Amino acid sequence: MMQGVINRTIANIYEVPYILEQTEGRIKSTISDEGLYGQEFTVLDESMGVCSMAGRGGFIKIRTFYNYDGYVKRDEVILYEKEESDCCGNMRSIYGDECSKIRKVWVCAAYADILAGPYVNSQRLISVTRGAIICTDDMYVDGYLRVLLNEGRQGYIRESFVMSYNEPLTGSKAYICDEDKFRRAVVDTAKSYLGTQYRWGGKTPLGIDCSGLTAMSYLLNGVAIFRDARIKDGFPVHEIAAKNIKPGDLMYFPGHTAMYIGNCEYIHSTARTGSDGVVINSLSPTSLCYRKDLADSLTAVGSIFYRENVSNAYR
């Protein structure tokens, strides 16, 4: 089985292996997600990974490291044999046994340049967004961290623009040792996207959709939830009673999702005219930011934490 790594700042992940489709007379994008630089995946169809699909631009079918399936363009990724992935992405093919000294870091800045040298007027090699994963050999120079790019080049990023990487928890259970701390952290992460434009399938500070916002807020805090706007078996979020909602829990509406932040308020990415992106709204009719349409259409509340006396309770 082949593995791969995203080799673009942002690579679109498509629901089907073509870019546009026509439905009811409307031509619409088939983008369902975005792959960010350095994020790894498994190739689900190796035959598609080694040859172009006639007339379809050389798509390959993949499963991301957070268990989301889709299609990417072959020229936007690097493929490698699975046995090379015991280090950091495809680093074994570049550095051999030396790859054991390499580790991953998350990019936490909204947008960050990777430079050829550790100084501000150096050549810019690539720019990456929050959520990108890059490899480093832990060489520090004047506030910069040396990083190792997928194709073998070395570069430098501001030390303050990255944070430690821990493999996100996946599956139906996710043990969190400090619930209150985790709740505060996911809410703070979601708020860091305030003002970001709404982008269908997006999940970066350049543009983000509703489930992209909730999924990235959890992912950057170590938990991989389902990327789309629904609760799905096999992922950590389970349905709870609405009366038990706490900050960091998720709210589900028809085709939409949001994160509860407390005091009847929630944060979400919305395409509604007048909002056009990540905003805070309220469930309270007395609030100036009340959204009656959403308050009346709440279908489920989800959490990764256990709630007593609720069917399907998380243990």
C-alpha cells in the first residue's frame, strides 16, 4: 500500500475524481476538503496512484490521516512506500537512517513563510497555513527553526510559528486527561479563526467552512473528529442531551455545524449574507446576535466526553 504527503500549501480534496459537476442546471465544485502541506495519507487505489485517469487529470483516491476519503491530483502530492513512513512522511527516502533524528511540528500561525535562510530578507521557498505539518531536525538559529521540506530542501520558519505535534486521537474513543483545559483550548482555537471568510471545503485562515472550523479546532488540540457536518460512527463525537451542552461541544443543524462556547453562544462559519464567515451567534432571543433559523433547527448536540443517563453515552 502506497502512502503519500501533500506537497502544496493547500491541495483540494474532491468528493469524486473530477473538478465540477452539474446538478439541477447548476455547475458546482466537487471539493469536499483541503489537504494541507505535509499532511499524510494512504492511497486507497494504487492503480490510480501510478497512472492518470483519461480525461480526469490524474486523480488518486486517498484516505487522510484523520480518516476522510477523497481524491487529490497526482501532481500535488508525493507518494512513497509504506515502509518509509516509520520516520516522518517520506523523510527516509531522503535522509535514510538519519530520519530517526527528525520530528514533526504543527504550524500554528495563520500563515507563515518558510525561508531559504534564517533572516527576513531570505528567499521564500513556500508559504504554509495553520494546520500544515512540517519536519524539523531541531536546529535553531536566531529565533528560526530549521525545517526539512518534502522534496528534500531545507528552510527556516519562525520558532514562534510552530508547536509540538502529537498524533491525533482517532476512533470512537478519545481519552482526555483534563476536560476543562481541553474545552478552553478548542474554543480558543475556534475563536482564532474569527473573521475568516467562508470557503466551501476550506479549513484554513484563508477560508473555512462550518465543519472545517470544528474539525481543525479539535485536530490542532489532538483529537480527530469527522470532517463533515454530522455525527458519524467510529469517530469520537457522540450525541448527548442538549441540556448537558458545555463549551467545546458541537451543535448540529441540517447541513451545518457549530461549536458551543458558553452563555448560549456558539461560533461557526456561515455563508449567510451579512456574516460571510466565522462569527459568533446566540441561541438567546434577547441577544443582538440571535439566529432564529438555527435556534429552531438544532437537530443534535455532540461531545467527546461522557454524559450520565444519556443513551449512546461515551465511556
